[in-house]
Amino acid sequence: MAKPATKPAVARKTGPRPGGAGQDRLQKILAAAGIASRRACEQIILDGRVQVNGKTVTELGTCADPRRDEITVDLIAIEREAPVYILMNKPKGYVTTVKDDQGRPTVMALLKGVESRLYPVGRLDFNSEGLLLMTNDGALAQVLMGPEHEIPKVYLVKVHRNPSPALMKEFQEGFLLSGRRLKPCHIEIAEKGDNPWLKVTLTEGKNQQIRRMFAAVGHPVSKLRRVQFGPLADPLLKPGAWRFLSPQEIAAIKSL
């Protein structure tokens, strides 16, 4: 009995694979290439802007190998950038985003002479100032912004009138804001006065959390400055200035 003819192999273009040696999630690869933060890269994928070996990918969790696969965003090939870590002292009047729909100046305008595609880790609102980490290391940014890591951030806050000891205790035990219990924060008086400066340490960062906390109890914030982000601090860095992290600082921030 004659054997059935063997079907000839059909050549086909290799698309994204489900995962394996040398592969990683697509959003992680894009973030490592400096395209945007991991979360922003997820949205870029969902928007259908990413192609792997010529095929558009819209499913999160898709894996690829940046050494073997052709990965493009808007049909432009990505290039894996060397990691860059910058500490900036953000002045008032800048938004902490890469672009702003309202046309306001962003912190990117302060990074003159830096060619890498950086983005800010976390946020400081338009009227706040202080230390801000900028990087193209998407994996690190994801870790630092994750709520489970509880990285301490220290702020100097000038408020209207002196909060009572009972209120300070309430903040430190976990303040109830908009129906949600916040994580305890440490507060101490940094400079006494009718409108004192307080030193506030947070381990979470809800949108405008400090301003909303004090406004809710009749002590509105007039000035807010972040002076420490995890192990990073630099009292000599002037508003609007920035510098590269030292190897020791990079090691410290990666150990969190």
C-alpha cells in the first residue's frame, strides 16, 4: 500500500510567540527601549500601534525576543537604549508628563542636551516642586510606581495655620479621605510659625494627596516641595536643574 504523499512544508512569516527562552513581554521590551513607561506601553499596544515581524499586536502579555524579532511602533523599529537615570529638581509651572494636551510646559523642556527618550517616574503637580526621577528604564519605573513597594517620599509643606496635635495624630494613624482610609504618614514640624512648614513622609502617592488632606481639614497648602524620593536627596540641586545619578545612587534605587 502506497504511503500518502507528505505535504510540503509551508513557509510562513514568524509572528509573536507565547513565551520562551530569550523572550519577554512586549510592554516590558518597549519600556526598556525608552518608548514610554510600562503602563503607557500597554496602552500603545492596545491602541494597535505595535507590530512584531510585520503583524500588529493588540493583546497584552504577548512575548517577543528583541534580539530575533523585528519590533516596531507606528512602523518605526525600536532600538534598545542604554539605561539613563536623572534626578531633577522640578520647579513650579511645569507638568510632570511627556506631553500636555493643554499646551503647558512639561518637565521634558528642562532636559536640554539629553537625547534618550526619558519619562518621569511618578508625578508632581503643576504648582509643586522638588525631586523627580527621570529614566528610560521601564522595568525600574514599574517597580518604583507600584503601590506594593511603599517607597517613602518626603515633602516640605507650608500650610495655613497650625494643625492641632489631634489632627497630626489622625494623619499619622491613617486619615479618612473621600471615604478611603489612607496609609499612615509621618508628620513633624520643620519650621514653627503662624503658617508652619511641616515635614511629611508618604509611602503612597494618590493624586494631590497632601493638598487634599490638608484642605479637607481647613489647613490649605500654600507651598509643597519634595525633598527626598526613596534614597535620593540633593539639597544643593537648584530648581530647574538636573544631574545624572551616581553608580551608588543607581544601586540604591534598584535595591528597593
